[in-house]
Amino acid sequence: MKIVVLGGSPKGENGLTHLYVRFLRARFPPHAWSVQDVSATITSWEIDESNFSECIDAVRDADGILWAFPVYFYLVPGQYKRFIELIFERGLEDTFRGRYAAVLTTSIRFFDHTAHNYLHAICDDLGLRYCGFHSAAMDDLLRENERERLLDFGQNFLSALERQIPTARTYPALSERVFHYQPGPASERVDTQDKRLVIVTDLENEESTLGGMIRRFREAFSAAPEVVNLRAVDIAGGCVGCVQCGYDNICVYRDGFRAMFTGKLQTADIIVFAGSIRDRYLSSLWKIFFDRSFFNNHVPAFAGKQFGFILSGPFAQLANLRQIFQAYTEIQQANPAGYVTDEFGDSAKLDALLQNLAAEVVRLDTAGSIRTPTYLSIGGKKLFRDVVWGQFRHVFPADHRHYQRHGLYDFPQNNYGMRLMNGILYPFTRSRAMRMKTIDKLQELRKKQMLEIIGE
Ligand SMILES: Cc1cc2nc3c(=O)[nH]c(=O)nc-3n(C[C@H](O)[C@H](O)[C@H](O)COP(=O)(O)O)c2cc1C
């Protein structure tokens, strides 16, 4: 069998993901494996067609495709996202259609599932026969049981190819409607109350629906919010994953990204993200924006701010993307003030929704509202806490200092009140009857306290 590996690490052969691929290649020698370092070389591919054609030829020649990449910011690296865009832009879907595919990632398993959902859906959109995934934690290759699991994954994939198993689409195709937004005049102006409000966008065409939405939204305020167009920012390239920033939060790139991020976004009270859906995410430029913000490492960059989202495209059909935005907002300790999309195909309704979003971002910021966290950020923060305390402490000392200073190492063993209570109560759990009595007593006590707070 011929397997083409589409390598997604910006570090190419020097990346960790590559070692997992090498392990599979070494364990399944009768098969012909070819590796295309997509993310490490995509920038030159855009200029020089020949390398891109070589990669597409390798896909054409292969029986199976292994998408192998590190999880970057809930998804694939921005460079890999660009490769996916190029496949659709250049109408190359036929090259992929009908081939078998599987996905292999390395990560700390923070939102690896949203990255996998995304790539599975892309496989479906390309007509690939998706056979499953393997999500490796960074050090898994050092553990025997995890090596077994990786082998199992490889075996299952190759066996699916050999047996030509039937597969079915999981993610329905997106249905997109054509809609020309005609913005109406703003009925009233929201007083910005001297708040700093910034719209970040990758807008390409002022005459597009997104352009109209941004214009109409800006008109809703007494003072038009500033627009930061990522296309006008000097961004030298995507994150290369060197983690030099782990020492002091300084990125190796010396371009305009950091000044834009810290000078314009971190000083704002309200940030509105405005973009168009491209495949099943925003554009690769947006992805590069999020990846490059990694210089903040595992520390929230936008605590206490209001976030709004203005989106053009089939967002309601992209539950995965909604979850990414929700998780991102929560992890940043910001508040999701609202999402407005153009999916309804109704200009008057869109006017009203944009006007309402304008009023909401100001109202919520004035009230200091931050919605309750959900599992997405509670789970995510615990994972960050554990890796920053453990395996990452020497890689991300800036994180470690921040976590120490802000009491973020809130492991249960530091909770002396809880330890004392458990020490007293735990012996009672030995007998079934005593255990039930203890639980009842505790619940009664808690209820009493709550009723006192309610005032009943
Ligand atoms: C910019 C950036 C973003 C990352 N985002 C995530 C993430 O969202 N979830 C996660 O589990 N790991 C994340 N990681 C960790 C990488 O996935 C992990 O280190 C991976 O093994 C790197 O593989 P490579 O050496 O092949 O590039 C991120 C790393 C970088 C540099």
C-alpha cells in the first residue's frame, strides 16, 4: 500500500509529530510511506507551484492519506489551514475523492477533539473515506501501552485500506445561501461612554456582506469603533512552534503582530471579531492570528473584556466552530456578548441584530458581566495548570511565574479546609448506614445555608 503523509507541523521533520509518523513507518515496513512537509513549506508552495504539484501528485498516487499534525489553538496550524484552502481554491477535490484517510495528532490534548472534528469534516467534504484518528499526548511514544495503541491505530487504518471497507459521511455538506445584504440606516446611536471598542477583521472586499455588516455595526455607535484589518498588519508568517516565547513572552518574529495585539487589542474594553467562514472555520489568516497570539502562552490575554462575533457564512451549521469560539472566550476570561450572522437572508433582521449587539457590548461591559464558566474552560484550565506545573515548567517559565503569583496552582492538596473535613468525615463512610446518614446531614446543612441566603 502507498501511504502519503501530509505533515502539518511547521517544524517539519524536526517536529514531534514526525516521530510518531516515523514510528508507524518503522513498524509497518512493507508499505511505501511518503511524507510531504506541508506546513513547513507551504509559504514557498504559494510562490512556486512545482512543490505543490509534487504533493498533489503524491496524493494522486497514494492508496491512503494520513493527515499528521500538531493541534494548534483548537484546530490545525494556520499553515496547514492554508493548504486545505488551496485544495478547494484550486479545485483539487477530485484528487482526494474516494481515497482512504486517517488523522494522527500530537498535543497536550487540549481541544484536540475540535481539531479532529474539523479535519474529519474536511475529509468528508473532500469525499475521502475517513477511517478514524489517533490523538497522541506529546510523550505517549515513551509509554509502552500508548505505543500499542498507536500500533493498533496504524493496523486498523492499513487493514481498512486492504479490505476496502465501506465508509459513510459523518458531517453533512454545508448548504450556503446567496444573500446580498443591504444595510439600512442606524435608527439610534449607542453611546460608547468612552469605552475602547475595536473590530478585528480580515475583510477583503468592502462591498461584501461582511463589509456591509461591519459598516452597519460601526454606524450603530456615537463614535465609530476602530477597525484593525489583519490584512494591513505586518504579519511576517505563521507561528513556527519554536516556543522561544515561553521564557519571557517575546516572539522570535520582529514584525507588527505584537504591537497590534498588545497596543490595540489588549487595551480595548470590547473586541468584536468579524470574519467570513472559509471551509469550516474562518480564513487561514485568522488562524495565523490566533496561533501567533500563543506568545501569551497559557495565560489569558483578554480577561474582563467583552467579545462580539460578526460572521458571514453558515455558522449555524458549524457547532464545532461555535464550541471553539465559546471555549476561546471562556479561556480568555472574556464574556461572549453575542454572535451575529448573515444566515437568515433578511437585511432588516440583520440590521436589528447588529444594532442589538452594539447595545449589548456596551451594556455588558458597563455591568462588568462575565458569564459563568462551563466545562470547556474549567476542564481546560485544570489541564493547563497541570502541564504548566509539571512537564512544561522549564519550557514555559513565564507561565509558571504567572501561575505562582496568581495562586493558580489550586490543587486540592492545598485546600486545608477540605482536607480537614475529609479527614473527619471519611471514617464515617466505612459503614453503609453511617455513610447515608452523613450524606443526608451534609445535604440538609447545605440546603439550610442556601435557604438562609434566599431569605426563606
Ligand atoms: C501555537 C501553538 C498552539 C498550540 N495549541 C495547542 C492546542 O490548542 N491544544 C493542544 O493540546 N496543544 C497545543 N499546542 C501544543 C502542540 O500541539 C504540541 O506541542 C505538539 O506536539 C507539537 O508538535 P510538533 O513538534 O510536531 O510541531 C500548541 C502549540 C503551539 C506552538
